[in-house]
Amino acid sequence: MTAKPDFEPLSHSPALFEPDGSNPYLAKAAELREIFARDAAERDRLGGRPREQVRLLKESGLVNLLIPKEFGGEGQPYSTALRIVREFAKVDGSLGHLYGYHFGPLQNAATADADPRSQDILRRSAAGRWFWGNTTNSFSKSLFGKRDAEGVVLNGVRPFASGSHVADYLLVAWEDEETNERSFAHIPANREGIVIADDWDGIGQRQTGSGQVFYNNVRIDADEILPERPKRPAALLGPQQQQSVLLNVFIGSAQGALIAARDYTVTRSRPWIYSGVERHSDDPWIKRQYGELWTKVQAATALADRAAEAIDAAFAKGDALTAEDRGKTAIAVAAANVLAGKVALEVTSEIFEVMGARSAVRPHGFDRFWRNVRIHTLHNPAEYKTRNVGTWFLTGDYPEPGVFQ
């Protein structure tokens, strides 16, 4: 049986950080968010696979949000997906993460140069409402392919394979065992020889499946191998996609933690014995601290919105995107990511100070907000993004395109 916290959110609580309800996709995301919230703390404790939640995502059609309409998708801007990431992360960082990362392989296909293989994948994914995972970890040289007359045979392992445990299809990357050349393919997750360990045991993001995937003589047919992508600016937006997902997980986590803390403070917290007030929420200290937390989250959200607009503008330019355009986008995303991570860490930790000692028990699950943010920020150090922004500010130089920038 699912454990539930012993308090209910306020029915008269103001609509904090609510999305634009006139947008049908954001409205649907808000509906799903409320469903996901019912057992989010319990699922976080258990880890494993959020099968039912992914089923609901597929049923909603939100998995096709960014697939162009010509291929059967919804053709919506990337910013809409990022705002949905936030909605889910308000209650469940894992689902925000999985939903955002789902679009990485699809955007890879959508920005390909009229590649028939990628277009076919987009059509089939839209028709089947596929959910995507990845096994493309850039730092792990641990999966190798041996070419033969029919294609490639893969052997090895990929770590940090987020979404693989609930995926219909995977984007896989490997190195040629002779030339060390890197190649990519789209393949079904149930292909013979693939073993998804589902062994992720991090302190946060407990249901992302970000563990290992083993490849044992897995065949990749020649017509599944993707052609090499040209190094034009429009094809180098992958890092901005990924970084944008991360920063919106931070934003959603901070917003969700603040909302949950407010409801608990007003309904459950008791005033400190020396405060001189009868209600905890009347304590000037508590009012001041909530004011600071609200202001910080508002600022981080505004910068995240600007970064989302920059991403949309970059995609809209397509092949007309210049190296300078790409650089401006990288700076906008980096700055937003730095602030979002910093604010999220502060908010998800400080909420315990304003809620009080009784809030720090497992049934409430408030600690999941901090754990989810903490583990993500460790994977993507803010120091180097901050240096990139500072270098640009001082010299006008944009960061060289790379895995994280």
C-alpha cells in the first residue's frame, strides 16, 4: 500500500507557478502532475521502473510533442517540452528527467539532413507513441563494434543509460574496435543480446534507470547506422537540449519544494516556543525566509524562461543558424543552468528550516527534492559553465562546441 503524508495541500493555496492553462499540452501536463504526485514519495523510496507513469505519458500523446507534424507529431516548440519537464519535476524529478531526455534521440533525428532513416524513425515513433532511452554516454569508451558484411556487432557496456529501463527504442553510440570512430544507431530496446541491468542506485533520481546496459553480440544492421552529421551550427545544439532539460528539472524541483513547504508550514508546523506567536506562519523570521526563497525561485525561473526562448529561436533558424547564434544560445543556457542549480540546492535544503523538525521524516519524502537536485548538479559542475559565461563577458568569446557546452 502506498504511504501518504499526514497532511493535505491547502485548498485555498494560491496558484503558485501554475502553467498557462490555455495551452492544451501544459494543461494535460498539469493533470498528469497531480496523478504523479499521489505516490511520488513512495516511488522515490522504491526506485525501479515507473511503468504506469510512462504508460500514462504515452497514452496522453505528450511523447510526440516535438516530432514535426509532417511525420505525425505535434510539432510544438522545444520550450513547451521544457515547461512540461518543470511540471513533472515539481513532484517527481525522475519523471521530469525521463520526459526531457526522451526527446534527445528524437531531436537528433528531427535535425538530420533529410535522412530517410531518421524520417522513417520519426514516423514510426509518432505512430507507436514510443518512449525513448539512450545508451550514448560520451565519456565511456566501453562499447565497441566489429564490422562485418551485414553491419556491426556490438559488445560491451554503457553506463548512465537514462530511460533505457522503460524505453521502446534506444539511441546507441559505440566506437569501432579498429578505428575508434564513433557511430550511432536507433534500435529497439528489446533487441537480442541487450541486457538492461536497471542497477541505478544513486541517492536521487531514483526511477531514471541511469545504470548500465550490456551489449552481448548485438547486431546492428547496416541500414540502421546513422550517417555522419555535418558539423554545422544547427547540428550542434544537442548540448543545449540536454542542459536545458537539467536546468528545468532544477527549476521544477525548487518550485515544487517551495509549494510543498508552504502548505506544510501553514497547516502543520508549530511555532517555536520563544517566537511569541501562536501560529508558525506569523513568525517574522518565517515570513522573511519564505520571502527570500520565493524571490530566488522567481529569479531563476525568469532566467530559465529566457534560455528556453533562446533555444526556440535557435531551432527556428535551422540551417541559417550561425556559429555566433549558437554561441549566444550556449551562454543563455549556461547562465540559466548555473542559477537554477544554485537556487534549487538552497531552496530544497532551507525548506526544512521553515517547516520544522517534524517535517524531516520519511513518510513526507521532502528530502527527495534536495537529493534529486544534488545528484544532477554533481554530474554537471556549475564551475565550468560559470567560467564559460565569465570568459564570454570579458572577451566576447563563446565556448567551443562540446559535450556539455
